[in-house]
Amino acid sequence: MDKVRERELAIQAIPRFMAFSKKKKRVILRDRFDVVLLAMKKDGTYKKGLKHMKVKNNRCC
């Protein structure tokens, strides 16, 4: 196991997105998600999570 190392650079980066179905009328859930995500970006929690997950070059916040 001492020969296994973590690479600094990702081999592949795949964008991720969050979507809510229009058919199921999840308006309340979607709106609450937006509020919580904005609050996380404002207080730094979102960026801290990205750092913890080793996400680099994130242009969204």
C-alpha cells in the first residue's frame, strides 16, 4: 500500500448540476434549496465544503 499515492491533478473533471422536476411541482423544495444554498455561499460554508472535497477552479462562488 505504500506505493499508492493521491494525485494532485484530477484525471477527469465532470460538471455536476442540481435539477428539480417541473412535473412533480416541487416549487417549495426548489425555493428552499435556493435560499439555503445562497446562505451557505454568503457565510462561507459552501466554499469550505468545496475545499474539503478538494474541488478546484470552481467559478460559481
